[in-house]
Amino acid sequence: MQMPRPARNMLATLFLLLLSTGSLAVRLGDEEYSNDVGGVFYVFADLAIHVIDPVALQIIKNITTDQDGNNLSNVGANGGSNRTPRSWNDVVLAEDPSVNKSYLFINEGDVYPGPGNQTHSYITVIDTSSAEIVARVEVNPRPVHIYVVNPTQEVWSHSDTYGTFDIIAVGEPSELNTTVPDTVYIPGHGKLLLDEALFPRSYGTNVHEQWLNAIDLVQQARTGSFDFADSIPSCTGTHSIVYSNISQHAYVECVSGGTFEWNTVSDTLVHFFGNVSGYMTASLGDDWITATEASTNLVTLLQPQGNGIPAKIMYSVVVPGNPQPPVFYSNSTDIYPGILQDYTIFFPSADNTNMANLATGLNVQSAGYESRPGDCAYNNTSANSR
């Protein structure tokens, strides 16, 4: 397994969204990537969204107004009235194959006042065939992470203020469909586990609670909440989460340090790794799980075993430069689930780059936590704007 030098510097004030052509639907979630080439970048900047041709290295369109003709400011948000740029959190692309359309759904980080003491935020929707903003959907406040659930043709966005998932049907991109709770007592920042092999089941995390929430993606409902406070008292909350179909286990990051392995068949704890910490990532074939701990430059690689059997700690590797969550590149032409593959793993570095401004002092448990630029998603559909 090769460990290359960290990836090229990433711009601190921009989101990059690559749209490429192809024939397959977008993969589940916001953490899955494709190796397709071609298409365009959408760069989310101050008061503008730039559409860039990466071959010609030219801006081919500037989006400066929303669906109502307003500029892209956040006037009235965050307790103020200044016309400052709208803040952008995570972004995903979803396809509506019935009309051969693709949309970008972008979480906005600003919070706006509503009736009484209520507040809300927005999701901006872009039609990629026209490269225009076509909707701005009101959702629960402070949405950070956002996901595409392809089998149900839905977008799920997580509100960190209320600890809920807001759902939008891709075929009706201008309307909020329903809301699913991801909190037992204390709302907080959280993530959604998506994997085609696990569908329609899922799990939601919460950095403030010692509960793991089971969610049915078709029923749009929380179906169970599992209290692990007694079995893992040192794990004060959960953040990143991945799944391996080899073991049928979920691998869950504890915000206080450590990782636990969860049996999704029996919904029971398999093992707690007190010495394995960091952001969880799964390889393309489910055969490797990485825990990337940026503060110590330590990457731990776990190898999933059979159901009910704890994963093996195979390697601990020092990756200098404050490594961020990696991307796996397969050195094989085919991926065979359950068979150990050869990968090259690419780690973006936050040290001595513009990303250092984003990585320093970020605390997912803080009330003011927001996502930061750097997510990259691919559109491998035919509804592409050039």
C-alpha cells in the first residue's frame, strides 16, 4: 500500500464542485467520488458562483443572482443587516433521471430570524442544464452536511441546531418534504451513514450524545436509538461513520478519542478501539478502514473481518502535514468486494497551505461549528452544463 505525498494545496475561500459527463448515477452520499474526467467546476465565492472549464482554464459563467433576482448576500442574517456574502457549507449533486436533469444542492451557513423565536437557514438549488439558481428552500437552521439518497431520489440535509435531517425530493427541488429527528436529548453536529449494501437502513451520529440512531431511509423515520454510555463511557459523542459490507459493521469516530465497531445485523457493540482515533474513511472495496488523526499526523488502517469479529489493526503510519480525510485510488482495473485490493491513498495536507486557516481551531462540538470549503463532488450524468 503506497503513501504518496499530500495532495496539492486547496483554496481556502472556495468550494470546488466538478461536473463531468458519463452514464451512471451519482453515488450515495457526500463522501464518494468518481474517476470520471471532463465537465466543469462550480466555484462558490463571495457574492458569486463561478462556472469554470478546467481544460480551457476559463470562467464560462458567473452566477451573481438567485431565483428572485437578488444578489448573493445574506442581508438580515446572523443578527445583523450588513450585506455580506452568503456562506456556503456542503454541496452535493443529485440527478432526476425522469426528466434528465441534475441539480446542485448547497447548504447555506447563515441563520435568519423567523416568527417568534424561530430561526431558519436555506438550501440553494442550481439547475446544471442552465447553470442558474432555480430555488432557495427554507430549512432548519445551521445545515452543515448534506447527502444524496439515490434509491429514494432524495436529498437529506442535517441541521446542527435542531439535530434533524431535512428531506427534499429531487423531483421537487423547491420544496421541503419532511424532517427526521437525529437527537434523543441534546442536538448537535452529526452525519448520516449511507451505503448501497446497507440500504434502506442507515445510522446518524451526534457529537453531543452517547447514542447511535438507527434510521430507515424509505420510511423517513428514526427506528431506534442505542445508548452506549455504559459500555463506552469515555466516548462522549460521535462524528464520522463508515460501513464495510465485508463485516456488516459500522466504524464510528468518538469525538473524545477512540473508535467503536458496531454490528449492524444485531445492533450491538463489537469492539472499542481506545488507541484508534480520527476521521473514518472506507476504501472502495470495503476492505480497508482508515482513521485519520490530523492533530497527531497519525493514520491507522483497520482490516474488516467477518460479522461479529473485531477488525484487525494492520498499520499505523505517520503522515506529516496535518493530514485531512483521504481519497482512495485503486491500482486495480476492477474492484472485487471482499478481496483485498491495492490502493494509493491521497491525503490533503493542512500544514503550510491555505487549508491551515480552515483546520486550526475547528471543533465539531462547538455551537458555532460550520463546514469549510474543500468538498468535491462529481456529476457523472448527461445533464451537464458547459
